[in-house]
Amino acid sequence: MKAAVIGLGYWGPNLVRNFLSNGEIKSVICCDNNPARLKLINEKFPAAIITNSYSGILKDKSVDIVVIATPVDTHYQLAKEALQNGKHIWVEKPFTAKSKQAEELIKLADKHDLKIFVDHTFIYNGAVKKIKELTVAGELGDIIYFDSVRVNLGLFQHDINVIWDLAPHDLSIMSYILDAKPIAVSANGIANYSKYENVAHLSVYFDNNTFAHFHVNWTSPVKIRRMIVGGNKKMLVFDDMENSEKIKVYDSGVEITTQEGIYDALVQYRIGDMYSPKVNQTEALNLGVKEFLASIKEDRQPLTNGVEGLKVVKILEASDESIKRKGKLISL
Amino acid sequence: MKAAVIGLGYWGPNLVRNFLSNGEIKSVICCDNNPARLKLINEKFPAAIITNSYSGILKDKSVDIVVIATPVDTHYQLAKEALQNGKHIWVEKPFTAKSKQAEELIKLADKHDLKIFVDHTFIYNGAVKKIKELTVAGELGDIIYFDSVRVNLGLFQHDINVIWDLAPHDLSIMSYILDAKPIAVSANGIANYSKYENVAHLSVYFDNNTFAHFHVNWTSPVKIRRMIVGGNKKMLVFDDMENSEKIKVYDSGVEITTQEGIYDALVQYRIGDMYSPKVNQTEALNLGVKEFLASIKEDRQPLTNGVEGLKVVKILEASDESIKRKGKLISL
Amino acid sequence: MKAAVIGLGYWGPNLVRNFLSNGEIKSVICCDNNPARLKLINEKFPAAIITNSYSGILKDKSVDIVVIATPVDTHYQLAKEALQNGKHIWVEKPFTAKSKQAEELIKLADKHDLKIFVDHTFIYNGAVKKIKELTVAGELGDIIYFDSVRVNLGLFQHDINVIWDLAPHDLSIMSYILDAKPIAVSANGIANYSKYENVAHLSVYFDNNTFAHFHVNWTSPVKIRRMIVGGNKKMLVFDDMENSEKIKVYDSGVEITTQEGIYDALVQYRIGDMYSPKVNQTEALNLGVKEFLASIKEDRQPLTNGVEGLKVVKILEASDESIKRKGKLISL
Amino acid sequence: MKAAVIGLGYWGPNLVRNFLSNGEIKSVICCDNNPARLKLINEKFPAAIITNSYSGILKDKSVDIVVIATPVDTHYQLAKEALQNGKHIWVEKPFTAKSKQAEELIKLADKHDLKIFVDHTFIYNGAVKKIKELTVAGELGDIIYFDSVRVNLGLFQHDINVIWDLAPHDLSIMSYILDAKPIAVSANGIANYSKYENVAHLSVYFDNNTFAHFHVNWTSPVKIRRMIVGGNKKMLVFDDMENSEKIKVYDSGVEITTQEGIYDALVQYRIGDMYSPKVNQTEALNLGVKEFLASIKEDRQPLTNGVEGLKVVKILEASDESIKRKGKLISL
């Protein structure tokens, strides 16, 4: 198969490298308007073919896959043209700038019997796969809350706020891990440097008694990438900044204790054993490419398909409405 | 001076110990309905006098100070009686269950020229004092956000939710550190085990472009006590779980960089030096007692007086209204 | 029973507190030459009886137990007199300044049918008990090495070097955990501030293919209290600075791998799962006092008896000889 | 200039990548006996020329630089031939298997006016450069001890023990940072899996009152890369496992205090402020290549030249003698 990568910014080179290294891929065309980026790609990946013409790629019958790694607001147009020209598409997260666009693209892909892969990379991360295994196995019991923190001193996007930039990772994990259906969101935050929020908090309510919260921040002096999945049986912490022991499962819960016991409970807050399962360290993006190619060959939906992408976009859309009104509850 | 401690639950013994060890205090009377607690106090502090009669204490002209460490909803009544009987009062946080009660007690104390000390212990903590010093010195520049996390596997209160239980610590620190005036709050959370929320998120908006957020949780498998004070010049992290280096000041900020530079910024997220000032390790409660006694002798308001207590209660009250309506913005 | 504590320095008050709180103990006499220390004890523990006369204690028939918490070089004389006067003895670590003295005291105690308890407190620590359980259960397989680090910015002793001050803790744990017999030692280090080494490294060789190493330092800017027990099946880390998760058991070992595999092994250095068993948090000293009193009542040797104390002293003695000659191997 | 890399094992590809990416280098020839490795290099670096003939490289007049990344015991022969054929040489650490060989190579290079670069990569690491700056500036005062730990679950070398494998990194840093002259060594350790030690401790004595110790281990369940440089003014910790804050400088020292004060000193072990300077994150190997090429163009000795390599080999040689005799002091 032949793939073309559109947009060679921060993430583009990783896409090029992983498509190049996949045995199923004969060649990779790299496309960007910025000559400097094309030059850089050419130096790093002499095997790649470079071009600045997207229309040329669309016309090229030999191209099976178009990988879209451009700014969010261009996803819809580029994706639509690719589908109309009979290409399977890989779209960076978030899938689209509007849920209507996502719905339209899903219909279009179905019509032409093409696949949409949304790059929710974390779904192919060894730690996240392990969390899924554990929850499916009932190890945690019923999940009562999902808490995610993704903050660091990061790059300011110039077209979206910090929720649209960082939360898709965590929202896609949430939607992968939790069975419950999100019904409403409330978002708060602040924009200190531009019209886009650089600090934000997103609460998600579900149709059962589950609650999820997402803290994202571009202006944190420390880098934190931590997720707590609270079950009524056990609780799990996923700390992506840990070199090893990324996942810790705590055999801890709520103690109903005597008056005296209660005072102890306060000091001794960890009740049971903890264990940290080994996690597969294969690069997630590599497995994502495999899954996409497999879905095409087997003519089935990939794990992170358009519908999954749409779910995330719907929440992002609602968060915009809520944060503008300082936490107002917005139903999904 | 003579002090009487009412309520010998989890915190009571710490109060007894610190009043006993203060040179200004001649004797300490300890009062509780629970004989088991009185016995325990008697064993631990043979020097203390024990009783189960609050009325006796009120009548006792030799008692100068009444320390109220009972459940929140009893604070108002006990405090009122103490003031009416000419006693200075020390009240555990949160000051009262309703802001009206706090306002009434403040008036009453003024009328009788008595002092109210609200036990916002953290204001006397060496690390918090250091944060105050640094902010007053302008070390951080303008504060753009205040983020606090206080979660662990803790004791469920049976009369208040996790915000009323844990957030007063952090709200009192916020109000001590920030000059800005809080104007509205939005709260989200969930109650998994009782009618009281065990997980909650509280956003506070200010009259300037500052934003504060408080994450409190009784059902976290890990204990986190971290506060980030984001300034436009430097940023500070206060991690109370650290044995040393509780405070770290990061000479970090937002980089306006070139296209290429931006990609780097993403990987190299820490920009400047960091330093960790030495922190005074004297027990905060010990310094709190000193401050209270000094305020009485010098006939001045203590640092953590009734008005400070009222500020926190107002926010807690608003949070109740907001969390019931899933994040609805409530003006203060 | 009645106990007398001799020496009320840094550790003395902890001994007084734990003997006072033990139900079997009717009263505790506290003895020191320094009036300031007697005063302090009197304030902290009004129930304790204070005196500056050791001879008085020896003559007092009602005293069953003498607790010796004085400088090492005084242990032998005080212990001998106590035994000669029919008292059971509790001696702080290290047991004696010379192994000959320890041997003599052991004989003397046997002759008078009295008990010697050497305060190897860590043997009663919940984490150490758990390590013992795991090793006895064969969880780690055969132990191939034992590595201990105990460094911080600590107090300089004026009569002993850092090995005599800090290593007894770890040597007693080693001797509790390992079945193998130590046969020789090699010690290196440096004395920067006095004639006593403030940095030292002690290697211990055993009669089987096991090896132990102890790193002690009074002049480290960071406090480290970590022990690694390397088994050929699993490996264990005991980090006493951790608030929770003090013990971690790693299902890790040595991989025999292909040429290619080897390169991976270098990057992926953690092979299996890890788990952290819950640890009993009862104060070790409290359990030590219980064990000592039980050994007296049941007329049996306590777990940390004179012979255990002697083992440690023999290694310390050899370390002195070795460190003077910069690592020369000294047989035990 | 034209470079040839001999030996494409674990480290080889990093060398190829860094020589390829250097502007001064026209082309890079890659040589190995193992076709699998040549194939891998060819795939990863299409621009590189591959061959299995070292003699061909030696004959090739256009080759200026020979980079030797083969097993230690082959360094001498390959290096000698390269120098005899007029090539500048880059040799992986440790420089040679015997100090006599190193001395001979140094003479040979001088005779032919060629440069020897020994790949002590860490000398070009941003953190190590910063430590050098701080020590040269007298920030730490006089250095009293140097303590290094480099342990993990690593690859067993089949021709050398863990000291020869891991310690060269730390010995080269020591020799870069310390002015003092090493005069003798004492080494202890154990070989559990082969005839080569997998756990080892190396003590180095200096001509002044400085002491250095190196702990290396291939069989540790946890990965530790920490160095403590103890000065009589300040102390520095370099923790290479930290994502940020790799260097911490502690304004801590030894307190001469009163009897009472001493007891405090024990609990409050950190005395002054700490700060963590920002560290340059450029890849060390990249800077190493730059330095080597500059030394050739400017006809001067590179920073990590043959004499530096020899210093490390001498200590390694002595460590072999000492460890065989369980810590016997060996003069350098």
C-alpha cells in the first residue's frame, strides 16, 4: 500500500517514520506548504517522497491512504476530498472542529466503503491496554470516578484552547475504559495569554453514578500526566511520567470503621497491597498503523474509528459552550 | 490564662497538647460527652482537667478561652454561649455551617470586645508563610492561577461533604496568598457512598483575571497535597507530601518562539532554574496558639480571625448551591 | 514490673514513653547526670520518677529491668553492674564497644538466669518483618546480594564513627534476613571533620556465594534509607523514606537473551510485575518492649538477644581494623 | 571529512547517526562482521555505506577518521592499525584492555600527529558540564567526597565485569570534576552468574583528603543513576533518572551545635536552600563529535583524549587486582 502524509509539523515526522517502517507500506509521500519542513523530512527520511501538492496526491490513483496531520480546522475539507477520491483516511485528533463535520465524513466513508482512523494514539499504548484488560476483568469493580491530569509548560496552539489540544487524549481513554454513556459536561478555566484558555477543568457526568474530570494546563511549571481510575473494589493510578511502574493498582477502598478506627484511618490512608503490572512498551503509533492497515485488509472498522472520533468532538464542542458560561451544564 | 477544649475527637488531642505546652496557659480543661475520649485524654495528658459539663465551663469565671473542636453544625451555638459568657473563642475550621451565623458571632465578639480565632492552621505553616513572603516580594509576578489538590483515602464525615471537610485548608491559604476578590464559584462532583460528595472540584473566579481551582477527594488511592501558584513571572509548587523541598520555585514561563522553536518547547518543558527555599518546621498549631494569645494580650484581631473564617464559609455555602446544580455559577 | 532508663539523650525519651505505655510496667525511673534532661523528661512524662543516682537504682530491689541508653563505651560497665544486681537488661545498639565485653555479659546473664535485650529496633519494624516473611517463604529464591544505604545530614557522634553509629541497624537486619554466615569484611571510608569516619562503605563476605554492602554517611545532602535484597528469583527494595509502599517486590531477574534481545534488555530493564505488600505500622519500639517483657515472663531468650548483639559487634570491630588499613580483608 | 565506524552493536547506530548528522562529515562507512547488523544499519541509514572489510577501510586514503566501537579487547589492535594507516581515531570506553596498550597508542598517535578521542560521552552531557562549572566557580567549596551509583537490570557483558562496563562513565566524570590525583583503589564485589562480577564497589583514595566510591550493579531491580558531590560548602546531587531537575545543589553542611541542638539536627537534616540549575539538553554524543572534529581542524588535543582514557584504564586495571583479593588496597 501507498500512504501520503499531509502536514509535517510537530507530529508529522513520527507518522512518516512509523508508516515507513511498516512492512505493508511500499512508499510514503510527504506533503507540506512549508519548504523548511519538507527539507527536514527529506534529510531525516531519504526514502520518503516529498511534495507540496495535495491535489497531486488526490489525483494519484496509487495512493491508498491519506494521513491528515494539519491544524484541526482543515481536517474536514482535506478528509472530505481524500474520501471523495477513494482514499482511506487517518486523521489526527481531534477528528474535526465540529461534530456535524465528523458525522458527514463518517457517512461519506461508509458510502465509499472506506475506512476512517482517528489517531487516538493512547488507545494503542501498553499501559492503556493494560487498564482496559483490568477493567474488563472486573479487577477494579464498578468504576465510580475517572480523574485525569495532563499539565505542563507546553506549546500554545493558535487555533484551539488547551481542552481541544490536550483533553482528546484523555477523553479517548475515558471512552475506551468506561462503559457508561456521557450525558452532560461542565467546564471552567481561564485564558491568560490569548482568547484561548490555557488552564481548564472539564467535568463529565454519565448516565450511571460515574463522574469524570479532566485537568489540562499549558502553563504548569511541572509536567504531570496522571490518571486515577477509582473503582469500588480497587483503584488504579496511571502515571505516564514514571519510567517504570506506570500503572499501580491499589487494593484500597472505603473503610467503615469504629469511632476510634476512624481516627486511625485518617493517618493510615493506604489499606491494602499495591501491585504494578508489567506494561508492553511497543510504540503506540506503530501499533496504531498496524491496526489501521489490518482494518483495511479485513474490511472492518478500526478500533479508533470515526464514531470514536465523533464522541470526543461532541464533548469538546459542549465544553466550549460551557466554559464560555463559566461551568454551565451542557447536555450532550 | 485558662483554656477549655470542647470536643476531643481526631483533632482535640493536638489542641490540648499545644495549649498545655504554651507557657501562658496555666491549665487546660478538656470536655467531651464520650467517656472513652476523656479517659484517653487523661492517660495521654495527666496534667489536663477533664469534664463532661460544658455549662460548668461557661460558668467558670477563671476560664478565659473556649476552644471549640466539635462538629461544624454545633459551632454556632457553642461559640455564641461562650462569647455571651465572656470567653474568647478558638473555633475549628470551617468557622460555622452558615455565613449568617459567622456574621452574628463576629458582631457578638466585637460587642463584648472578645477575640475570635478560626483555626486555619495552615496559615501558620512554615511553607505557607514562605509562599506569602515570596508573593509579597513579587517573586512570582502577578498570580494568574491557583491550583490545589488535596486527595487521599480519608475519613468520611457524616455531616458535611468533602469540600466542607478538606477545602477550608486550601481556601484559607488562597485567601491569604491572593489579593484578588473572589466573585463567583462553580462546583462539580459526585457522591458515591452517601448523600455527601466524596469527590469534588471547585472553581473560583476573581474580580481580576485570576482563577483558582480546588480538587478534593476522600476516595483516592494515593495521597496528594499539592498546590501550584502560577505567576506570570515565576511559578511555585507546594508539595506537602515531600519530606524536604516542600516548596519549589520555577523560573519558568510561557515562551513566544519561532515555528521550529515551538516544537522544541513541547519536548523541553522546563525553561529556567528551580530553587527550593528552606522552610521553618515549627508546628503550625503551636504558632497558632501563640498568635491567638498575643491577639488577646495586645487586644487586636488575630491573623485568622472571624472575618477570615467568614470568607471561607461564604465560598463553601456557594459551593453547595453550585454542586447541587452541577456546576452552575453562583455569585458571592 | 518496674523499669529504670539510664541515659536520657536523643533516644531516651522514646524508651521512657514506650515503657510507660506498656501495661505490664508499673513504674519507670529515669536517670541522667544532666539536670536539663531530667527536667525535660519530668515535663513530658509527669508519671515518670526521675533520679541522678544509678547506684540507687542498682540497690532498689523493686527494679526488675535496667534500660541502658548511654554512650557505647559505658554499656559494658553499666550492664555488668545491673546483671550483678539481678536486673534484666535492655541495651541500646551497638551492644558493647568490644566483642569480649559482649561475650562476658552473655555469660554473666546466663549465670544469673537474666535476660539481655539488645535494641535492634528495626527487627520489630513492620517492613522488616514482612521482608523476613517473604524470604522465609522463598519468595525471592536464594539471596545473592544484600545492599544497604543509610545516609543523611546527621549528627556527628563524638565517640564512634559513622559505621558504629548507623550500620548496626542494617547489620542486624542483614543477620535477621540472611541464613548465610559472615566470614570476612572489608571497609573503606574517610574522616573529613574528626578522627572518626563520616563516610564509609562496608563489604561483608559470607560462607556461601552471598555478598552484602553497607553505605553509611553523616554528610549527605539527601536522606536515603534504602535496602535492596537481590534474590535469584525476585528482588526486593525497602525504601524507608516512602510514606507508603515501603517495600516493593520485583519479579525481575537476569535475562539470557539473543544478540538482538540483549540490546533491548539494556533499554527495558524492568522485566516483570512489581507488587508492594501492605506493612504493619505499629511502632517497632512498642513491639520490642513487648518482646522483652514476654521473654522475661516466659523465661526464654528474646528475639534480639545478647548473641545477636555480639554478631553485630564482631563485624563492627573487624570494620575498624579494615578501614584503618583501607579495605584490608579482615576475617571474622 | 570521511569517517568509518567499526562495530555496529548496541552503541554503533548512535555513532553512525551522529557522524551522519554532522555537517563536516561527507560520508560514513559502517563496518561489521555480522550481516544482520549491516542490514539493520542500511535500513535505518540509507545514506551510510556498509562493508565488512576493515582492511579496505584502512587502505582507503579518503577515510580520515576511524571510529572503534568493538569489544574492549579488540580496541588496541584496531586502533593501532588505524593510526599506522594515518587515521585519527575515536575509541569507545574503556579506551583499552591494558594501560600499556593505551600508552603505546598515545605515543603512536603523537608520532604520526594524529588525534585520539576516547568516547567518555558523559563529559559532553549538559548536567556534567554544569557540575564542572559549579565546582570551578568554587560553589561547592573543597570537595570532600564523590559518590556514584549506576545500577539497573542490565546486559551482562561476556568479556568484562560490571566495573569495566559501567564505571568508566563515572570515573571519567570524577577525573573531569576533581583536581585531586587518585593514588590507590580498593574493590569488592561478587560474581553470581559468571566469572565476571555483576555487583561491585570501588573505592578510590586521593593525594588529598578526598574519597570517591562507585557502586555498579547489573542485577538491580531498580535503575539508579545518581552521583553525590560532597563539598565542605555546598553539596550537589546529579540524578540522571530525573526528567527535569537533574542537578540539585544543597546549601547544606555540617552543623556544630549544642547538646540540645544536636537532637534537632537529627530530625531536621536539611539545613539550607536547594536550587536546581537549568541544564543544556543537547545530545552529548553530538557535542562529542563536534569536539573531536574541532580538535583535528585546530590540531589540538580533544577534551577526552588518550591520556584521559589512560587514567580510567589504570584505575580499572587496579580494580581487577583488588577485587580478586577482596578489597586489597592497590596503589596506582
